[in-house]
Amino acid sequence: MVKKKGKLLVPIVLFLIVLLLFVGFFSGLFDRFTGNVVNSGITGNPILNPNIYSNRILPSIYTQEVPIVINITVNFDSNSCGGAVVETIPVGWSVFGISGSGSGIYNSADRTIRWAPVDGPLCGGQGSYTLGYIATPDATQSGTKTFVGILSADGESYAIGGNDAIAENLSLFTIYSPREQDYNYSRIPINVTLSRAVPYLRYVDYRPDGRISAGVLCSNCKDWGYSTLKTLSLIDGSHQFRIYSSDNFINQSLDLFVDATIPKISSQIPSNKSYCNGSFALTYTEAYPTRVVLHYANLIAEKTDCPSGSSKKCVFLTDAAQYELTNVSYYFEIQDTFRKVSGKTHTCSVDTIPPQIESAQLSQAGRYIYFNVSVAERARYIKYVDYSKNPATIGALCSSCQTYGYSSVQRKAFARGNHSLAVLAVDAAGNTAQSDIFNFTIV
């Protein structure tokens, strides 16, 4: 008889184990779809499964009648079927903008938001979720407020961790705008709220040009630019902007930067369909250039130290010999703090070989120097340079010419003293050749 009883106990025990598993599984499914929270008799924030947890993300402070965004992150392990999340908000707060899985529903009677179901991986869902909502405290709120939430998963309850308390903003004022940042527009919103009315709310702008702008924003007021958009126009540059009241209830300074003007390209040198010898220049107007880029043939060169201001020039010197006697294309880009502007694409014929001076004969007669100059090709300019001066002086002899002084007598008068003269020939690409130096004295 003892042996028979022992044999009967085995199937009974197995049946009871299967029954318990069955009940637990369907209990978890019921909780997941209904949003019921299981009271497991635990206190504090116990973690029955360390891979199932949730955290609330709250701002540190709140201001009456100003909405705040609250997020709840939820994490399931791979063997979890998921469940539901129930969040309880403080008295006197309203809710809107509910987002996340499980079609969150707000019940104003018990001040709860319920997300259900929030499926885990075992039931076709995800391993993690972010649930969110926007809450607004009414005008009567004060002190620290507490949020309470429960994650119900697989028949067990987990208190939502993370932040659960938010303190009242006890600041006397809040400046929503301007902020200490860079602006790419000149009309800056001014948005200030105060905890009480002030006789006059004023501003002072210490401008980048050294001038000071000041004015009254409003009188007998406790906000400016909060309910309707209010702006002030600020010039480009760094500003120290101060907002204060006549009774010194508020006195706050802010450093901000404005760059609202788009860079302007005036010219690209060499001009389109002309000659080039590897020297390229961009003329532009920009108060705060951060980068100038030259795109030349298949090369890219850049500079970050180009001058700022109006009608400024940034010069690039490149090795163009590899493209000798070919046509290449080029264009410039200029960038400021926020924008990039490109110039038109130009083409130029590469010529890096200086002209050849065949003859440069200089002779003196009293205070006059007679010139006889011959160049192997038509030069853009034939000039002379006098190195006895500091700095050296350059004088024009002729333009678009090949000779000077051969067909007719050509002479130049010079002042008394010692002189060191040389002849210069400049071709269409800007290449320059120089003759030997001729030293003479005028008495």
C-alpha cells in the first residue's frame, strides 16, 4: 500500500505545478491588457527581475501654469510578455500630449495615466519603450510635488524609479529669451516673466560698435513677450544684454552673438575667361568669416584666417604649372558662423611662364633717363621700379605693348640723388620679368 500511495503522489504534484504556472501566466496577461497593478506585498522598490525596470525623467523645477515634459523609460528582458504602466500625477496638475505604446489614457477622477498593454519581446513587442506626457501645474501650486508610478509585468509590480519629486521654481523671474547663444537672425524675441509686477521693466544693450541702446519694455507689468511675441532688433556682433527693473527686483546680464548678414562676394580674380598663373583672390564683405575655400581644377584649398570687414581680399597661391597651357575652372566659397555662399564658376587659361625681356637699355642725359625696351611677346604692362626709395616706387611706361623707346624717343625725369632702376614686363596672367638694375645719380 505504501508503494501505491507513492506512485499516486507523483502525478498529483506535477498537476499542481502545471496549474500554478498556468494561473500565473494568464494572470500576467490579464494585468497586461487591463492595466491592473499587482500588489505583491513588497515595500520600497524591490527588483524581482533585475532586467525589468522603469525610470521617470523629470525636470528639476516647475513654474505655475508652465507645461513640462515628463518621460518614462521601460525595459523588459527577452522572456517577458510585458504588462502595463500606471502613473499618478499630483493634485492640481493637468495632462495632455500623452505618447508611447499602449494608447495611454488619462483618468481625471483618480489622476492616473494608464498605458496598456505595453508588450514585451515574448508577446511580440519591444525590449524597451519611452512613454511620455506633458503636465501643467495650475496657479495654486507650491512646494515640492511627487509623482508615483507602477510598472506591472508578468504578474509582478515594480515601482517606477528615477526622478519622482519636482521642486517649485522659487526664482523671482524667468528669462526664456534671449539666451546666451549665437543667433542667425537680428530680431531677437524677448520673453520675461516675474513673480510680481514691477513699476518699469527695462533693457540695456551694450552693442559691438561701442554704442549703448536702452529702453523701457513695459510698465506696471509682470511679464513681457510671454503671451504675445515681442522682439528687439540687434546688429551683428557680440552683445551684453541686460534686463532689469526700476526697483531692482530683476537685474540680469546675458552675453549673446548675432550674425544675421549673409556673406557677399564682390569679385573673383582672375576674371572669367582670362589668364591665370596660380594666384587667386576673393573680394568679399563679411564681418565674421570662418572659412574661405578655393575649388581649383581638381584641387581644394582653404583658409580660416581671412580678414573681416567690407571689401576685404583673401589671396591663394597655388602651383598651377601642372596645368600649363590648359583651361581650368575655379570658384570660391565663403562661410560665416551659420551660412555658406558660393561664387560663380570661372574658367581661365593657365600661363605660369614669365615674359622674356630681350633688351632693356637705359641711358642718362642730365636729369633724364632714356628707355629702349623690347619684349619677346606683347606685354600687358612695361614698367620701371626704383629701388632707391623706401618703399620702392613703380612707374608706368606703356600698356599692351612689346617695345618702348624704339619707334620714338622715350624719357623720364628723376629727382636729384642716387637711383637704382630696373625694367618690369608683366604678361596677361600676371607673370613678371625684371631686367638688370641700372644705377645712376642725378646732380
